[in-house]
Amino acid sequence: MPLVTYFMNNDYLGILVNKTHSLPEDYVPADLIPVNIPFAHVGDDSRNYMRRPAARALETMFRDAEAAGLHPIGVSGFRSYERQKNIYTSNLAVKGEMHTSLYSARPGQSEHQTGLAMDISSPSVQSALTANVENTSEGRWLRQNAAAYGFTLRYPAGKEHITGYAYEPWHFRYVGKNLAAFLKKEGLTLEEYYQLLAL
């Protein structure tokens, strides 16, 4: 199997999903499990699910954050193609195309469909997904420590022209410890990493 084909396998932990690399409409990860962390949404909500390796890593990260006196809150993990379609359509109607294109992925282009992404907030901002997350104790801790658990801050400030999305200090993506450490050390997004692979 060619290298690039392997990296674009839907189940590969480092898969690139963005505005030019989409998932099929019917893709649902086979290993989704509920994540045992505090959530903004109580009950059996699909947003409280992730793929098994990501879920276990997130649980460990949250336990360590809580041991440090912090209180991160999970907001949104897995989203189906259909759920993303509803979110995108609703945002388009309310907020317009310019704003929506910066903050909401089209269906099939959302990392949440991979089951590897989690939006994380803080009680100090009422669990909202807002730029103010970066100024919370939880946000600062996550930026500093997430890579050690296999997560990368997927849409960093200053890389909007590369990722195609606005800065989202709440959106963390599981890629595995080795890749997360490399991305952090080199200051790279997944898009830039794949550009390096193609050289």
C-alpha cells in the first residue's frame, strides 16, 4: 500500500480531515466508546464518545489535570455526518457563509466525525467554546501538556491560512504521542506535516 494511501485510511490515527480531504457520508468509527470525563452534556449523548485510543488518552489527561487542581469539561467529541450537516446548515442560516466557513466544517470535512477530536472548555467560561478558553487555567495547561497524551491543538493562532479555520483554543485532536510530540516540537499543523511527507 502506498504511504500516502495508508495515511489517508479512514481509521489511521493521524488521518488528515479538512476542507480538501473528506470522510465518506457513511463513515462511523467501529471502536467508539463513551469517555469517562466530566461533560457539558449529561446522559448518553454521542458527543460524549470517541474512538477507544483517544478516549483512554483523554481520560488520563483529564485525571492528571484534575490532580493539578483544574476542571476541564468535555463539550463535543464524535459527530456523525448528519449531525455535522445540521450544525453547518444552521450556522450558515444564522451567521452567514464567511463566519461559518471559519468555524464550522462542512459535513464530511469535520475532524469530529473521525472520533478523534474533542472540544474542551472550562467552568470559568461556563463550558462555552470561546476564544476566552485560552486564558483559563485549563486552557493554558492543555496547551502546555496535551502533546504528552497524544493530542494536538488542531487550529492554532497564526495558522488560519494553512488550516482554513479560525483559532480554536478548545479543539484538540488525538494523533498519538509520537506525532503529537513532533508537531509540538516543530510547531506544525497536520497540513504542514503532510506537506513535509509529500516532499
